[in-house]
Amino acid sequence: MENKQLLQKPDYDAYANWHSVTASKSVEQVKKVITGCPVWKETAMPKTVWASELGNAQNVVLDFGCGLGRNASMLRRYCGRVLGYDLDSMLSMLNSQPAPLLYDATSSNLQELLQQQVTHVYEAVVWQHIKWSSGATQLALDLITNQPSVRSIYSCWNAAVVHQSAMVAYLLAKGWRLEQSGEVAQDQLVTLANVPHRWYLFAR
Ligand SMILES: C[S@@+](CC[C@H](N)C(=O)[O-])C[C@H]1O[C@@H](n2cnc3c(N)ncnc32)[C@H](O)[C@@H]1O
């Protein structure tokens, strides 16, 4: 029930109403909305992030707001299981694709996925669009941090978004550490051209 509130809240900024985007557009058009540009390739993580986790088949990563699976293969290099969490409408489009296996499981129920012994949470350009005042990101962070198996959270944002500092403060107040942070290198950025993005890596 709690999770449904998270999903149904009209908590997004003007950038995208994902239900109507998925209902009215083709897969190729939705991919362009996701990245804001015609290029479709994974968001490379800086080499220092999860460096010691490479090839660790015991890890389970939750791709929060997985979209159409852009980052799934990259995540598989760090984790034996990759779980995709997104809205039902986006997951329907993802799962209708005749693609190789991207995710071991997908669901719009965050709690259900987290209970699958998730060790790592990854999010790319999702929380930046959720209005902080809606409380939806805090609710998601509460569910994530309440899951004892989760030991690391990676988050990548458009650096112009002001409420990223609120997200950092929220996790620090919960006793998490900001382990690393930085700016995404321009040649690794696949989203609106020339918009700097910042990344954060949190640990318990
Ligand atoms: C800009 S796209 C990024 C997709 C993916 N992370 C990527 O980098 O390709 C934002 C994604 O967040 C998803 N989303 C929006 N609201 C959400 C919510 N409340 N819970 C989970 N995912 C949500 C959207 O459906 C969309 O797939």
C-alpha cells in the first residue's frame, strides 16, 4: 500500500509524465525522452565506483527507475542479479521488447524487490525529477535504507537540480556516509548534451 502511494503521487516535474509518454510514443521515441538526445548507450560509472565489486556474483543490484534497461548490462558486470524497478507502464514497454535478458526480475513494487537481498541500489537521472516536497524520494530512501542487506547507493543527477543537496543531507542524517562524489565526464555522459551531471556514492 505504501509503495502504491509512492508510485501514484503526481510527484514529477514538468520534464516527463511517464504514464502518458509510454502510452503515446514508440519505443524509439521513449528512448529519446529518457536520454533527451538521440544517442542510446549506457551511463558509464566512474572507475572508482564499486571497483572492488567487479565480477562479484553474490551482489544483487536494484536499478531504481530502470526505464528501458539502458544500464542493465553495465550493472551486470558488478552484480550476479539485476532487478529493475519502475512504473507499470514503463515496465510493460520494457518487457514487450524482444531483447536478451536484461533483468532477473522487474516490478513496480519497491518493497517486494528490496526483499530479494538487494546489496546495491543504482539510480540514474530519476530522483532529480521527483519534487522533493512531495516526499516520494524520502519514502523511497526510507524503504531502501530500512533494508539491512543494502550497503551501497549510487545516484547520478543533473548538476543544475537544486534538491540533490537535500537528498545528500537526508542520507547523512540517517547515518550513511558520502563515500565518493564527482562530476560525470563529458565523454561518458549520455543525456542532454553539455549538461553537467554529478554522481554520489553512499555507504552505511
Ligand atoms: C529519465 S528516465 C531514466 C531511466 C533510466 N534510469 C536510464 O538512465 O535510462 C526516468 C525513469 O524514472 C521512472 N520513474 C518515474 N517515476 C517513478 C517512480 N515513482 N518510481 C520508479 N520509477 C519512476 C520513469 O518511468 C523513467 O523510466
